[in-house]
Amino acid sequence: MFLLPLFVAAWLSLFLVAILLKKSRGNVRVLLKSKLGYESSGKNSRAAILSDIRSLRGTNHVGTLLDDLVQRDGAGSWPPKATYCLTSWPAALRPYKTIYDEMAPKLAVEVPSLDDNTNTQRINTFRETFRTRLGEEIDLPQVVKLLGIFGHQDDDRLLSDVRNAVYCCIGVSRHAYRWGTIPVVKAAQLEKVVHMPDELDVPWKLLQQHFGCDSQSGNVTSNIVLNFDESEAYIFRVNPTLSPTIRSSEENFFRIFRNVEIHALPVYRDMVKAIISYNQGDLKSCATFVQKISEQLRPVFSSYLQTVHDDKIALKAWLTHVQGFAAWGVGHVDANSGEWVKFDGQSGNQALLFQALDAFLGLPVYLSDADRMRTMPVLQRAFCDALARDSRDSEVQMCKTFDEIIKRLKAFRAAHRSRARIYLSQPAPERLPMTAGKSLLKPDVEQSIEFLDEFMRNAPSAAMGTPGERYQHDTSQTVQYGVLASENASLHIRDLNFHSHGSQFENSHSLREALWFKEMRSRENAIDCEHDGTCIWLLDTTEYLSWQADLPPDWRHRLLWIKGNAGAGKSTMMKFAVKHARRKSKEELILPHFFNARGTAMEHSTEGMYRTLLYWLLRELPSATVKELESLHEHHRDAVWQVPELVDILEAALEALADRPVTFYIDALDECPVEEVRDMLKVFRKIVRTAWSSARQVRVCYASRPYPSITFMDTMFLDFSTQDTHLKDLQQYISDELHIGNSHIANEIRRKVYDKAKGSFMWVVLVVTILNMDYDSGYIERLSARLSDIPPGLHELYDYTLKRYPENREALLSCCQWLLFAGDSRNSPDEVWWAARMRVDCHYDTNQRLYANLTTGDMERYIIDISKGLIEFRGAQGRRYAQFMHESAREFVLSAKDLWRLCGADSRCAFETISHESLRDFCLEVLESEKATLHDLVRTYGQVIPINAIMEAWPELRQRRVPKNKFKSSHPFTIYAATNVLRHAEFAQDHGSGQTAFLDDFARRCGPYFLSAHAPYEEETGSAEVLYSLIGFLLDTGSWSLISEAQLPSLQRAWEQGQPFGLVDGGPDCPIERTLRLDKSDGAVHSLVELYLQLRPWNPKLKAILQRLAQEWDFWNPPDDLPDHPPCAGFLSIAEMYPKLASFLLIALADEALDAHISSLMDIFEMLPGNHGL
């Protein structure tokens, strides 16, 4: 809500006016003040008030907080100062303002269209153009670095006022991108999620972290109060090219909020002084300051009343071209609950003055705690909270005057309710009823106004109630205030997981969301841009020009394949080509994908490629078309994506684009499995031929190494090695970057570097770095000799580098083993550091103590040093990850015989096997050291997960995600070790290395924990110990379930041939049977045995033991073929006696075997009286 809450907030403010005017009629001199609300000089000037506030620091904690607010968020002033002179901005930030100024004229139109398809196309075009310009101009890593500096230098005024300006610029830019057109239209209102470009999202998160709030839409301070410079000029306009009436209405309306804070500065000061006087017992001085506050509030309401009328803010212009821009109405899918969380736009009740007045008067705040956390900067919240605490003693005296206040308020309320009704009743057929604070209200205008009228009618009485009572209105079309969970500020929106298809198809963009995966653009973003002046030669080659021709001789000229050796610069060239294509044509749709063998499975598979291409392609289609595609593929909602279905959707989506040109850029085909590449080439050949036959323009450009060899003749080829202009790029790079002077010797060295490179850009980059380091160290006479020592070829260069620095080889080996075989392509600096320490000091406890004293920077520097640059770190702060610096480096490590020999291997197969065994042993070390943590896992997990949450999150629970989320931050390797120790053993067993001895060792070192008779709860004894012991076999953490036939077949065969674990040997005295006999009469134990037999029949030895015990105890007679039905009775028994255990057990058993019985199990728990707190 925007205008409306300002009315409501103003009514609350009149409480104070009425209180104070009863004591004093004020002084008319206040009405003669300047337009800024206080004198230009003297004791009431801005400078004097700021100095006065500075002097309050240390006298009272409220005064200190007010000074903090002015100095830090306000850049030494109030309203907060923002510098918009671009020469004051760091160069990396300047494009944000330039791009907004360029895009703003494209945003607004005088008269909106009423056609949804037209509006959708306009929105998509605006967003695409905006995103393209951001991608072209913004150096995101540098931006992140700069904002990090801002975040740690709060005392620097220059940095603070620039930060404020950038905060506003990005906040306003996000609103422009969110709506895509002004006036706001229905097509945009109905969106559930809008994926912001990284260039607007990542910096926004950092800025919001600094200011301590996390709303996607910003707040009144960020988007409005800061949108004026020091001369009070209005900066970022929404309607810069429209009529004077629209432009003046926009500026006058937003200036209201700026003027409120201009007049508020002396009010804040005198609030603090009144509190200080009261605390000192000086009631006379306190009354004087309260009287001053009364006088100072008059200009606030006077300015407000003089502005909110048709002469200053045109009725029609406000509703269509002003109010909607400040709304938001979209959100994200919560990663934990799976629910959609919506954020609303700016609202007048976010204004600091009204929040401070409520606090000072001791009135309940209009914003819920959740909304305050979301939309109020942390220093503003702290100031208001302190005001509320310190003014509490005077609440009784103020309440005595409430009767008179309410009388005065009734007349004011009636006048403003009717005024708001007039503004909100203006026709706006292009959109659904809304306010800025609520993106959707009731289905029609009249119903919406009735709702708002009722809201306003109840506002004064609501102010006397609790926050929860204030908003008990109909929520059938709206979301109540205060019930929405805040978005986690540390997460990028693209980090959300949309792999679970079932629920996502209910949203208007559900198909795109189901396609999305978080690494979709990781490789493209990680590729360095071209060196200045390079890559341009591609645009003039015969092959490229023929490929770009509007009328080529046949369809084969729509396919171009660029080939070059490893490290030649193909990926950089492809990134350049994509950027150039986007600049050249706004009509042509550019769809790139960059395969990445060092990334996740999605990054080096054609499934990931098709999902990436479709994700961006579907954004260009009308919503109706996307819904048609969804309806055609509903049968895929509950399944993992299959490549054939993705191809079907891609072909249908391309047909729906009609005549719009489309160009695909597919990089690094050699980093994708060759059979998948063969099939992909056939798909694109068909697509291009089909488009050619229907006179549509579809082009495809591939890039790859010459190997592996794939015979495919229906394309044009461009070979890097034959391009003289590519070699000139090498010469230019060497000339620009090899900083060794300009002597004859230096030029001769440059020539030798060029000759020796043989076209490899990566080789040149590495060698130039080495030579520059030698030159900087003063060893110019050694450069020629050093260059002679350096071998040609990338693999040879890597080998040379490692041999040149032989120290820390074993630590390097451990790092490489981790990156290659740990199974996660996004290895954090912590994980790789631990991997390196595995061989330096294998004692887990010792490393744990050292680890506690290290920063991320410390760990990164250590890894880079021991790897000699083979391993690099990428990603934003807080999400850094390690990877090999190039695919050729990963390939070198896999084939480096010197590294093989370090671990006793004589072949690549042996190297991989031994590496898995090393990781297996590391996991075992962690598990033995973390027994207490595993114990806590059982205890905590069983306590906190309610049964309803279990059922709602069933897909995630099947994948055992909850323990990882809960414990990884404090115990980074506990979950990895528990879930991977047997996976590494399985690999070794499968490749011929017997694991019987390991399994026995595992039982000896970790078995006692899993069979412990110690109860996690002190108050529970006896049979509870047995139940918790059996959980060890039901959990993934070291349980037999991990060795099932379906998951680990090689280890399963080894197990059945021997007697690993020493647990199941078939005899009556084996540990498992002894444990079960602790309390044979307990029904819960019987039920657990029955449950295990029904759902885990794959283990013949354990099955035999349990069957023997069941028959001995005469409580269950198992049939020859175990029934395939839910163990209702067993679960009910457990749930009745041990409800926490039952919920935990349900998670532990989460697998395909239970899927068919979920409804039955849910019925069981609903039968329990009160659901036992679950």
C-alpha cells in the first residue's frame, strides 16, 4: 500500500499533535521557516541540528543510536545523503546509472495496451534489452568487490553517500525490470516469480545485508528518500518522456516522503532530548521539548495536505503512472517449505518518522515484526526500538488524553478516507485492482475500495489493539501482514531448487521453473572476457560471414563449427560472439550454452544444455503459449527430465516463435559425453532443416577441440590453427601483457614466446605470468634461460611447473583426489583445505583446532600455493568454490604419472581406485571422531521434525537432505563422511580392490556407536535403547541400507561372501541379536522388527535372525513371501509409545518402498490423540 498507509500513518501522528497542542498553541515563527523545514542558519539550521545530534552521542543510548543512523546510513546528514555525480562513483558502478537513464524512456507509455499478448511481449523485450545491457557493461566481480569494501568502511563519508546512491539506483532499476512497462499491466501482476539478472540481484543482496533488511522490493528509504541529490533534485524518473502532468505528479508524490524526512530531523533530536530530560527528572525541560515537537510536526502535515490533491498529483496520472511502479507482488519458492513467499512494495507506513512517532508515544506499530525486519533498515529499527523502551514510562500520562485525540481524529479520518477513495476509484482497465503495498486486491475495483474503506475505518481503533488484531481482514485474495517468511539474504535466487516438478506446474511460469538449475550460467560467467582488440577477426572470416548471411545457398550454411586445440581460446571467442550478437540485433534471440566438464552433471550433459536453452527460450513466449506447452507435457510433472521430452518441447517452442530469428551458441562439445553429442548434432540438424523449409532463421554455432573425432559433414568448419588473425591476437596479448621492458632482449623473448605457443592462448597466459614474476624479482638475465626450460604444450607446462616446485606434493595429491573423486563440483575452500591436510596431518582433531583459526582467504592462499595455480577459486563472497583452472589441467592430473607414483599407482585405473580408498579412510577418520555429533543427529532430528512437514517435504526427505542442511555448517564433513564412506569403498571393490578388511575395521571403529545401548534421552531407558540402536541400521549414516543390491552391488556381494561388521553371522550371540534381546517383551521392539522385515527384505542374514526371534517370541508368523503392504500396526505401536522416534523412523525409512503407502501412514498418525505433538 502506498498512498493509503501514508494517510493512516498521518492519523497516528496526529495523536502526538493533539497531545501537544493541548499544552501549547505553538509559535507562528515555525510557519516562516524555509522550504527545508528549518532555518538556513542559526541554532535551528540543518548544520546546527546535526551538530546537536552529534553532541548527544554517549549521553544516552538513544542519542548514540540516532547519531549512528545519521553518520552511517545518512552519510553525515539527514535525510540520508546520496551523491549522483558519476565522477565520484567507482568506475565499475557507473554503468548502473547510465543504463537506467538509457532504459527509463523505454519503460513508460502514455496509453497502455489492453491486449495481454502485446503487453507480455513489451515486458519481455524491455527485460531482455535491460539484461543484455547489464551483461555488456557490468563487471560483476568488481562490483561485488567494491560493495564489500563499502560494507567495511562505514566511517568514510564518501563511500557512504556513494553507497546510498548505488542502493537507490539498483533498487529503482529492479522495479523497472520487475514491471517491464508502465502503466502496470495485468500480465505482470499475475507473475509469481521474476528472476532478476545477476547484475541486479547479487549487488542488491550485498547492499541489503549492509542495511540489514531483505525485501526483494526495497523500502521507502532505498527507493524514494534516497532518490534526491543534495540539492533536492529528483534523480531516477519513471516517466521521463511523458506529459508534464504525469512527470510532475510523479515527482510531487515521491517528494512527499522526502519532505517528511526533511522536517523530521529536529523531531528526532527533540525526542531524544525529551527522553534524556525525563530520565534526569527535569520534567519542565521535557515538556519544552515535547512542545517543540508539536510545532515541528505542523510543516509535515501542512506539506502533505497541500500536495495530495488533483492540482499537484493528478488523479488519473497517479493511479496509472506513479503508484504502480512502487509495487512488487512477486517472490520466491522457499527452499525449505516449498511454499511461495511473496514480497509487497513500498508503503507509507515504512517511513521512519511515523515509525518513530509510534515508538515515542508507546503505540503499537503498524508493521508486523516480520515486515519491519524485511523493510526497515537495521539502524532505523534500532532507533525506534530504543525510543519505545525509553518512552514507556510516560505512556500513562499520554493515555489520559486519548479520548480527546480520538474525537479530533474522527474528522480527519473521514476526510482522508474519502480522498483515498477518489484516487483509488480512477479507471485502470489495463490492470487488476492494487496498491503499492498489495499487488492484488479484490477481483473488481468496487470490492477493493470497500475492503480498503473498511481497513481505514477500523484503523484508529486498531491502533489501540495488538498488531495481530489490526489486520484480521478477509485474506482470500491477499496475504496477511506479518505471516510471510523473510528471504534468506545469503542466497542467490537462482540458487533455489526447482527440480521437483510436481508442485511447480501450478504457477504461471512453472515450466521454466521446472527446467531451472542453479549452475545454468556458471561456466559462461566464469569465462574471462576477450583481451582488448582481440577476437574481432572472427567477424570477418568467410565462414562466419556465410553463416550470418540472410540468404545462404542451403541449410548447411546455418551450421558453423569452430575447432581449436586445448587452450586456444575457443570459449573466450564464443563468449565474445554471443556478446557481439546481442549488441548487433535486438530482434534476434541469442541462446548460448557452455558445457563444463569440471562442473555438475547438468553442466556437462545434453540434458543440462536443453534445459538451459529452453529456460531462456520460454521467457520469450506469451504466457498462453507456455501454458499450452505445459498441458502437452503434463505427464512429465512427476518424473525426472528425459532428453527426448526436452527436445520435443524445444521444437514446439521454436515453432511458436514464428518468424523471430534464433541463434544457438554451444561451446565445448568435447566436455560432454561423445554419444550425447552425436545425438545432439542430429537434433540441431533437424531443427535447422525444418526452419529452412519454412523460411525461418535458425542458426547454430558449435565450438570444440578436434578430438574426440565425430564425423559430421553437414556443417561449415572454422579451424583456429589455420587463422593468421588468431595468431595476431596472440601477438597482441604478448605485447600488452608481458611487462619486461622494450629492449632488444625483451622483444626477442616476446618473439620466442609467440613461436613456442603454437597457437595456445592458455599456454601464453601461463608463461607470461611466470616471466613477469621473474622480471619483477629482478632476474631479467634469467628470462631467456627460463623460457628455454619451459616446454611447449599445456600438459608439459603443467608438469614443468610441478617439478619446479616439488614441495607439498602429497598435499597437492590430496587436493586433486578430492576435486576429482569427492563427487561435488562445487567444493568449498574449507573442503579442499581439509583434503590437503589429510596427508599433511591425518589427525582429525588436530586439523579441527587449526581450522577453527583460519579465514577463507587463508585457506585459498594455501591451496593456490601448493597447487602452483592448477587450482583456482571462483564465486562471490560466501559462495566460493575450487576448481581446476582449465579442463586441460584436470586432464593432466588424471594422466600425471608422477602423481600416480606418489600414491603407489602404476595406471590411471589404479590411481582412481587408490584415490577412492584414501577418501574412504578419511571418511572413517571423521566418523570415528564425530561419534558424538552423529548421536546428536539422531536426537535433534527426532525432536524437531513435525509429521506434517515430513509429508510435505517427502521428495527431499527421500534424498536425505535435511541432515545435511542442519549440520553441515558446524560439522562440514560429518554428513559427507557418513553418506560417502561406503560409496568410496564400493568404487574400490568394483575395480578389484577387496574391501572385506575395511568393513571389519569399520565395524570395529564405528560399529559400537551404531549398536550403542546408551539412550539419547536420559529420561528414556530400557527398550528405548534398543529402538535407538536399530536406527543405526535404518539410517544412511553407516547403515546396511547403503549396501543394498540396488545401491552398492559390488560391496553387497563382498558382504554376502564374508561376514563383515562382525554383526550378522547368523549365530545366536551376534551383536544384533544380543541387542534385540535386551527387552524382548516390548511391543514397540516387536513392531520395529516387523516393520524392518516388511520393508527391508533384501538382507538374508538379518532377515533370518529377525524371523527366528519373531517366531521365538511368538508375536509374528511371517509368510514365505513377505507381504507388500504398509506396516500400519507396527507404526501405530511405535507412534503411541515413542512419537518422536516414530517421526524420525519415518524419515530414516524414506525410500521408494514407502511411496505407495504415504496416505495410509498419514492416516495412522492422524489417529493418534493430539497427534502426539508431531
